[in-house]
Amino acid sequence: MPHRKAQNLEIDNLDIQILSILMKNATTPYTEIAKELIVSGGTIHVRMKKLEEMGVIKGASLEVDPQKLGYDITAFLGIYLEKGSQYQEAVTQLKEINEIVELHYTTGSWSIFAKIVCHDTNHLREVLNENIQSVKGIQRTETFISLEESIKRQITLE
């Protein structure tokens, strides 16, 4: 499969290799990356700074397993808005609901597609009925409960 060049960004093969290593394990020390790629630690630091300034790297985060913290239900929600012009206001209100972990403005049947995590079905019902469906502009929702997450990954660069 041919690689597409990032749009007008000055990213070379070394940048791609650095990103690939860190996408597999974000805790890899710069010195270890430098050793593997046969460059100096300073080069890795400079490249990382450049990638951050370009907006390619949007920060670092810690990934936790929601189930281990008692969030046993993952659901996806198709959200119908009364009017598309209500999108921004709806998003502002939806951002306040902590159980929403992803939100996408979409084409197709729904205006918005969301991923939510809840402790159990009672918690899910509460979030849907009391929080999400009370947001101004939301006409109705469709809920899909995930039974298993089979694939979760970043894009691959190599």
C-alpha cells in the first residue's frame, strides 16, 4: 500500500521512525530511541519538539482500562439533532457529560456519534435519560452496547 505524504508537513523517514516507536510504547526513553535509530538523543529531542510545534503530536496520555475501574458498559450512541445548526451548542453541553469519551460529527443517519462508558445498565439509562436526551437540540438517540472491543489501535506509519 503506497504511503501518502502528510500535507505540506516537513516530515521525513526519521520522524516516521520516531513516531512509530513511540506509538507502540509512549514511555520509550529518547536515549533508547536514539540508540535504536543510531542518532543522538539531542536529535530525538529536537525532532519531537518540531513534531509538537507542527501539531503532529498532540500531547501524551495515559491509557487506562475502564473495566478495571468499574465501567463495565461501553455503548455507542447515534444522536439525531433537530437541526444541524444546533451542533455547536449540543457539543458544548455534551462536553459536560463525563461518561462521553468520544464524540464525532458525522454524515449519514446521525448528526453525532458518541462513545460512552458507564458502570452498568442503570448508570447507562441515567446518563441517556437525564443527561444526553435533555441536551437542547437533541431529537432522539439510538444506543448500541458493545459486547467486546476486538481492535483498538493507532494508524501504522510503516
